[in-house]
Amino acid sequence: MRLDDLLFSQGFGTRRQCTGRVQLGQVALEGAVCTDPARDVDPEGLAFSVEGEPWVWQERAYLMLHKPAGYECSHRPGAWPSVYTLLPAPLRQRPGAGKLSGVQAVGRLDQDTTGLLLLSDDGAFIHRMNSPRRHVPKVYEVTLKHPLDEAQCGRLSAGVRLDDEPRPVRAAAAERVAEHHLRLTLTEGKYHQVKRMVAAVGNRVEALHRSRIGALELTPDLAPGRWRWLTPQDLAALAPVA
């Protein structure tokens, strides 16, 4: 693969911009500056840097983000900044097959919800993870306004009525962790589902945090607003549902 084509595939600008980056000496391969845009490189596992920033070639981008509160999962946010502003420009600019470019959120979290958010530029992966037919379990840590009792957990597991749903909506699991801490597992992604289900049993959500998707947990040392690549082990943990 040509070096300028490699840069383009990773989101470092248009083809012309990528050619210019190389010619200006902004790109280093394994620590050595290269100024030949046509340099043939093997992208697999290639470590390079652009303007001193290290990067590793990824054929497809798969990452997790620890979403903080106060960000919208939208490219066109309203009152709050976009979650995509937390990512470096190359991830937002990777060329896509359709009209959208860059990585896309796998599902959404409300602006006031924190926790695990997956992003990718692999459309098939996103579709599989979002498909309601796959019943991908998502675990939420819910801080409640009022004390939680076992009866409320039982109702959440048995199913509660929501205004716009023809049938009761049930949790895959509802665990009382502490007096004001509910661990809720859902396999659906309905609008404001956690908040509405909790309200249906007479309680109120004070804070909401997603801790796990499938068998993949949010990395404990990943600070809010930070992201990292998914490892092969992470993708293997998602394989049964993705």
C-alpha cells in the first residue's frame, strides 16, 4: 500500500492532504521520517507517527469510550457538545462507504448517562450489535432516589407497562446491590427505557451508568472522556452477541 493511501485510510485528511503531509516530513515510519508519498508499506501492525503523534494502522476501527455526562451521541448535537469531540480527528475523518465518515456510536446514551460506549466504522458490526433480534445484554448501574425493595426488582423482571408499548417490558435481570443501587440488565434499547421502567415501579433514576455490553466491561482505569482501541480479547468477548 502507498504511504499516502495508508494515511488516507486512517483519516489523516484528503488524499492530497496526506500526500502533502508526507512531503513536508510530518510522517515517520518506525521512528524514521519518510518523505516519499509513494513509499510501499505493509500496513499490518505498522506503527507510525504523524506530527509526532503515534498511531497504529487499523483496517477497521473498534473502540470503547468512557462517556461522561453532558455529551450527546450525535454528530448534530443540540444543547450539549457532541461525544465525537472527545475523539482525535483521524477517528472522525476515516473514509466511510456511505455518506457518513468516521466512527459511529454503537447505539446511544442520553446526555446525562455515563459509561461504556462502543464506536466503530464497521457497518456490519454496528448493525449486528444494534439488532433487536440478537438481544445483546447491556448492564446499567442505576442510582435511585428512593430505597429499592425486592418487590420492585420482581416487577422489573416480570415486566412493566409503558405507555407506548403493546406488551409489558421486562428486564433480563434486576439486582438490588444496595438500598439506592439497582443493577439492571436489558436486551432492548427503547427510548429512555431504564428511566421509564424505574418510574413504572414507583421510583426515580438519579444517575445512570452503563458498565457492560455483552461480556465486555468498561475498563476500570479508563477515565471519563477517554477512549482506547478494543483488543482481540475484547472483540472475542463480544463475539457471541456480535
